[in-house]
Amino acid sequence: MKTQYYTATSLDGFIADSENSLEWLFQFGEPDSSSYPDFVRDVGAIAMGSTTYEWILNHPTGEGADRSPAWAYEQPAWVFTSRSLPLIEGADIQFVKGDVRSVHQEMTQVAGDRNIWIVGGGDLAGQFYDQGLLDEIIVTIASVTLGSGAPLLPRRIITPPLKLLSAKAYGNAFAELRYEVSRPTQ
């Protein structure tokens, strides 16, 4: 079981633009192939921040008056927020706040031998990193620059550095980098 931060970013390191939009990413459509189907099959629990959750709420799918927020995940999710947010009907979501360590313990029990996915954002992934709970970073880099926005991972990670496990191109617009998070030696 691993705790993984799996996300997409612009070439200059932003996961959302300055208005918290992902439209820059959706211009590419669905990639011909990616690691996502295999990745998500191994996920047993999801963590996300309130900005990511609100983006899902504010971008409904469907047509006409029946448009409602889409919940694309079968796994139980923990949304970290200090505010009261509406629940997406039919989704297995718990709203939580505070230290990620205690929530991670609960997520680990629920996930069993499957992985925990930190969907976003970067600061939430950083909180898991700060507590020594982040095992792997899988980032797909898109061939655009945004200039500003929500940073990929707003933390200094210098010693020990991340360990590159793999690099793979997907089409002519994406490169996926997979890193192991090294633990400081005591």
C-alpha cells in the first residue's frame, strides 16, 4: 500500500491556473493512452482538498436542467475542508479537517492493501509529505505554461531528493514522471 500524489501539471509547475481552472488541461481531450486506468484500479481511498472538490461541484456534466456534479470515483473519499460544502448525491464522501495524520490512519484501514490517492491540491499533498506519509509522486506534465496558478507541490524537497523511478511520453503533449519520496535518514 502506498500513498500517492497523482496529478497533471503545466510545464511551469501549476496544477490549475490563477482562477483555479483546469480548462487548460481539457483542451487536450482524453490522451490516447495513459497510466490512469491501471493507476486508479489500485486505489482504495481518495483524499482531496476543498478547492478540487468545489471545482467538481462547479463543473457539472449532462445536458439541460439535469446537469449535476459528476463523481467519477467508486472509492471512498475524504475531502479536507474547514467550510460546509454540499454533498454530491451518491458519492461516498467524508468531510474532514485538521491534521492529515489521523485521517490517513482511517484511510489506510479502509483502503486495505490498495493505495491512497491524493487527488489535489498541491498543498494537501505537501501536508502528507510534511508528516512523512507521502510515498510516491506521479506527475503528468502537459506541454503548456500558465505563468501562475496553484503550484504542483509548494514545498522545498532538497535533502534527500526525490528518486526518479520512470519517465514516459504519452503522445506529443504529455510526459509522465514517477518519483519515490525518500525519507530523511535519522
